[in-house]
Amino acid sequence: MFRVSGAAIHSAQMTIRIYNTLAREKQALEPVTPGRVGMYVCGPTVYDYAHIGNARPVIVFDVLYRLLRREFGAGNVKYVRNITDVDDKIIAAADESGEEIASITARTTEAFQADMAALGALPPDEEPRATGHIPEMIALTEDLIAKGHAYEADGHVLFDVSSMADYGRLSRHSQDELIAGSRVEVAPYKRNPTDFVLWKPSTGAQPGWDSPWGFGRPGWHLECSAMSEKHLGINFDIHGGGQDLIFPHHENEIAQSICSHGAGTFAKYWMHNGHLQVEGGKMSKSLGDFIAVHDLLKAHHGETIRLAMLMTHYRRPINWTADGLAQAKSQLDGWYGALRAAGEGDADASSALVEALSDDLNTPLAISALHEAAGAVNKSGTTGGAGALQSGAGLLGLLQLDPDDWFKWQPEGTVGLADGDVDALIEERDAARAGRNFTRADEIRDRLAEAGILLEDGAQGTTWKRG
């Protein structure tokens, strides 16, 4: 594979500033444990293929993970992203399809992992599954009951929102807004409309576990509190996810964890990416614009999808368009072209790019720095410049292929000349040119052009790419 020959060591640690939703401002990242960072990001509920909106937090926090590893060292960063494999949506999918729940969760988890890898996302350090942490969830629920923050009612255990004086400080909703947001769970056994389920009874074929409150299963919010504590402790640095999770999910995680362990515990910084629309409208299966990552990858390389996502700052809403994908593909073609022309090199990412990412993951500004780096490579043709370009792109999870492999990639189902056929025709053309049979050489070039193959003749020989 095309790689810089060595990773240059950056000289000084740079201050990373991130927007903390809890404080409503950018703050310098000061880890709970100096020199070490723990990050928890809410992962998928595995009942169907991930859609492009699900992919946004994966890509966003993968860039942050890469930046943290660069600044603190890979061994000093622990990234946890969970798998929710017990949930009412999964039960509904099983009821509708007749497929066993275990089969659904295994199949869709594997698909999620494969799709995210194709988007260039590094695997998290830990990927806990909810079903593997039931004892921790039961213990947390028992603790909340013992401390007067939860109660049992009609086979359920509920968190008593009135027991927490500052409930709602993350979302900053009024009491009326909090009540409106809890309408889906209004039930006669609740003391307050805003109280939420920690444990619920399971009946029939529903998945469940024995507990002090009978056979049942955990509430969604409880799962993440238990898993983050198990893998990162009661105090850790960053908790991330989509903006849609601020309320009620993250609000309720805070309530559970702080009421169990005390004020000042749980996550120090809260980061949330903005919403995603498709061609200016809300993504919806009923409108026919629901985009599964699994399907999108058949038509576009993962790096194209990734760059299209990163061209918008993570906190802003993103409008997903065909034009955006085309623009991303064109930019990557230019950068890979610069790498192919210059060859391998060894250099660190530009300070401008690192500074951009360190300022609350300003990926649009970082992309501008990549454009400047590619322009410098094209102007000078130096391998050092190529190394800086690829090193910087690596922080964004881009330019991870050999340039020749990039230009030979084609969408799934494409009918045309195979790579070997193209190479054979180029060899024939080279022989024709050597024999001064320029008519035959031109015929081969024209045939390849009709097949969408573009040739580039240079001092090192002929290279090609699919147009």
C-alpha cells in the first residue's frame, strides 16, 4: 500500500478545544486523569442496516479519536462505543419478520461494523453489548432505589425525576417541555409524567433476565450508564452522540449516574453532532429517500462518503446531496493525483491542519489545509510534500489507499473492462508506440476512452484511472 515511510513525531502537544453542550461554550480539554482520555459514544441499536444519519457520529468521533491518539498517544486514549442489542425496536423487528432476535442482532451488528470500516472508521477500543452487562444494570438500579431516586411500580422500576433538583440541565428544557418530551412513556403507574423506565417486565417470547423485580429487561437509558461506568469508570472525559440524543437519552444518563455516584461524577464534556437532511428534507422511508450506508457503498467509495460528511462542521446540520458526493469525489481525485505524481514521502501534518482540528474539529478548515498541501505537492513535486499531505489526510481518515487502487475502483455492478484487460491494452499500446505504430496506439487510447479509462503518459510510464 502507498504509505509515508515513517510517522513524523510532532514536537509539542496542542491544546484541544471542544464545544461542551453542558456548558454551552468551547472549552479546553483538560482530562480527568492528566495525559489520558476516556471517550464514550452511543452506538447503534442493531435491528436494521445503519442509515447515513447513523454514520455521522461514527465519522465525527472517529476524527476526534484520531486527533486524541496523535496528541496523547494511542495507548493513552480509550474509546468506547456500545452496541444496543436489547430494545423494543429489535423485538418489533423480530415480531414482524419472524427471525430470531439473536439472529437479527448478530447479522445487523456484523453489517454495521463492516459498513463503518468501509467508511474508514477505526474500531473502538471497547465495543460492549448491552446484553453482556445486565448484572451491572441491575446493581445500578438497586443502588438508585436504595438512595431514594427510583421506585418500583406495577412490575416496573422508574427513576423519580423529582428527586434530582437540577434534572434537565443538559437540555435546558422547561418543565412543560420535559413533560411533552416524555409523552410516549406516560403511564398510570408513574408518580410524575417525566419519570422514566429503568427496568420493565418481559412477557412471552420477549428477551428478559431474572431480577429483584421479576423477569424483565433494562430501559435504554440505563444501558449506557452501566456500560460507560464498567469500561471508563464513574468519571471520564467525553460523552458523544447525535443532537437527537440530548433529550431524553443523555439527560437521563446524567440523572442515573450522578444520583448513584454523586455530584461531579460522570462525563465532563458532552459533544453532539447536528442533524442530517437529504436533498433539503428529512430522511424518511415513506418518502423514498432513506439512505442505508450498505447501499450507498455500492455506488460510492467509503472515502467519498466520508469526505462529503466532513465538508460540513460537525455541529451544523448537514444537507446530504448528490452534488456533495460528486464534489467530494473530485477533490479526492485531485489529492490522489498529487500523491501518485510525487511518490512516497515522510513528513508530519501541517500545523494549520492540526490547529483546525484542535479548534472543535473544524474539518472544513482542515480540508482547506489539505487543498493547500496538495497544491504545494503539485507545484514542487516533492516527496516531503506528499508525506505532509497524506499525514494530514490521515487525521481525517482519508487518502488511505494506494493511488492506483483509488483510480481503479468502480461501483458495484459496473460492466466494463477488468483491470487486467486495461493493463494488457496499455502494454500493447506501449509496444505500438515503441514500434512507431502511432495509428494503432491511438486506436487503443480511443477504445479505452470509450470504456471510461483515461490514460496519463508521464516520465515514469503510463498510468490510468476510471473516469
